[in-house]
Amino acid sequence: MAEAWPAGLPAPSSSGYTISPGDGRQITRMTQGPRRIRKRFVNVPDEIKLTLELTGDEKDIWDNFWEVTLDQGMNSVDMPILNGSVIANKTVNILSRSYSSAGHTNFNVQLVVETA
């Protein structure tokens, strides 16, 4: 079961989303003619790159959420994700994260997640 998104954290920034749709096809190059394309998988996760824009206090909440609740990324989370023009909760696995400073007390957390 996925963990709930903490009430003390904002939704990911709506700018800078990168969504890479999953591709369940098997493409085979032939010696002659067009490539052969077949369906290999039906349920393929999408990969999403997004950014959390956090204050110092929100970063402390994020760090505790990552370490304790998500067990350093071992647990899934129901995260608010931009879906078209609407933000909806999606169950995701966090594949990687990185931090950067966004001013004196603000931080950006870049996440790569996949839909579960």
C-alpha cells in the first residue's frame, strides 16, 4: 500500500515536468524491409521528472518523510502529479532524487519517479 503525501509539503512545481511514456513494444531490425514491431508488455510505467520547490522547513519535512516513511525510497507514495490541467494523486515509486539550492533558505528537490 502506498504512503500518503505529507500535508506539510507542496505539490511538485507545474513547470519543468518531463513525462516519458512507457513503451511496451519490441522493435526488431530486419535484414531487409521495415522493422518488425510487436507488443511485448501491456502495463508499462511512465517515467516522470519533476521538481519540488521547498523552504527550509519543508525540506526538513521531506527529509524525514524520505528517511522514515518511505524507508529511503523502498515504499511507494500517492503523490500529487499534474495530469493534463488537473493535479491528481498517482501512486509512484521514486527512482532518484537530487538537491539544489534555490536561494538562502530555499531548496529544489529534483525527482525521477515512475507510475506504479
